[in-house]
Amino acid sequence: MSSQLDRTAWPPLPWNEWKDTADTLHMWTQIVGKVRLALHPFRNHWWNVPLYVSARGLTTQAIPYQSMMFDVEFDFIAHQLVIRTSEGRGTTRPLRPQSVAAFYAEFMADLKSLGIEVEIYEKPVEVPDPIPFPEDFQHASYDPEYANRFWRVLLRAHAVFSRFEASFIGKASPVHFFWGSFDLAVTRFSGRPAPPREGADRITREAYSHEVISAGFWPGNGGFGSAAFYCYAAPEPAGLSSQKILPAVAGYDPNLKEFILKYDDVLHSSTPDDDVLKFVQSTYRAAATLGKWDTQSLEQEGPIK
């Protein structure tokens, strides 16, 4: 743990220093997210799955269960996992270094103590060599400073993505956090069905059933090896990879097939918010133009404030 807490708006988030905490949080958020997946009614494109940035951390928002509702929140200020029910009951447990197996046992016991009975698929998804939650004693790190930094980056990214969405009146996702891929994302839709993706499974078919342009933030995972903002189009229109986008330090990664803006470049900028906004705006504009989206009917006039 670092000796001094960093309170800047866009705090440093070096992957090599917080990777162990991130890997553990990834598993913990999957456990909580799978409860939301199991109990919340289905929404198109799996929008019943994600977590959401809150004023204190990440939350499930309200989940229906029998005659009540409940929510679960990772509080990265007080470093607690909080469960609240509409009946006025709840539990609070400290977020601390502990194994995924211990976290899973405690969390499921807390749900049961509140009368919430739920079964989830106990193997994590979207990770190599997944370890079932009850057997995972490998991931057991929690650095409160880096957990807090992670959340504050999500706060800033959420604010910028929300400004980005203000000018779009077509179908768009909420700004949400996918616990499977462990990234914050926002997605715009053209309104047209997309061609079937070769080899797609049930999840991918639903997620990409329609043309999308998606932007987001990885906190260091995602195959890039460091924190980064990204943007991609699915399906990708011809010529997209050669488009020049803003800011100039951003570019197309041919391996990921996505535009990338490194988080470290944002940190070193004198206008970080504007740089991130320019990145998502310019990549969207390039993809929408080449993809022949009907932007006149999908966007509203006026500057983003």
C-alpha cells in the first residue's frame, strides 16, 4: 500500500502496483454481479447484468426479490460491502484482504440472513483459467488506496461519458460497469440489425444483435496491460482503422481492433476531461460516418455543456 493517498481528480493507476487488488475485485464483483444476473428480469443486450457507478463505489441498484427489493454496494470510501433491503434490514462487512472463497461464503451467508435465497454459477467468466469461487484462495488482495483510486477514475470517466451521451437521442445504453470484462462502457446503436457474428455464443449474439459503437475504460485489464480508454464499432466499417482521431496521442490498435487512448496520456494532459471527450466523440464520428449511420435523426443539435 502506498504511504500517501492520492486525491487528484484523475489519480495514477499503475497496473503493476494494483493488479493483485484488481484481480481480486474482479472476482468479488463477479460474485455480486451474478446475483443481480440471477434475480433481475432480463433486459436487451444483457443490461440486467452490469453494476453502476455510485457516489461511494459500485452498486447493483435495486434488485427485485419476492415482495421486496434489495441492493448491494461496494463502498470504496468506507471500504465496506453493504446490503440494504426495502424492509429496512441490511448487513455491512469490511472490504479487506481476504480470499475469494471467504468473500463468497460471507456474502452468500449475509444474503441468506436477510431471507434472500439465490444460486449462482460458481465459476467466473471472461478470465483465463477460471477458479470456482468456493475454491479460490489465490486471489486475496485488497489495497484500499487503489480501490479508492479505481473508483475515482470511474467517477470521472462516468461524468465524461454522460456528457458524451447528452447529444445522442437514439438508443443508447446506460453508463455501466460490466463485471465480466471488468470495464466501464457506454454504447450507441444505429437502430439497424447487425449481421450474425461468426462463432458467436448466446451472450455475444444478444450483445451484438444490432449495430453498435461502444466506448469505455479498462482499469488495466482487457488485454492491453495498462489502464486505457477504448472505442470500437461492431461491425467495423471498412477504412475505420486508418481514420485520424483526437487527441493525437490516441490511435488504432490492430491486435485489439479498437481505438485506444492510454490513461497515462490523459494523466499528463492539461485538459484530461476534454481529451477523453474528444476521443469518444471523434471515434464515434469516424465510425458513424463510415458506417453510414443516420446521424441526423440520431443526434440533437447544440453544444455539449
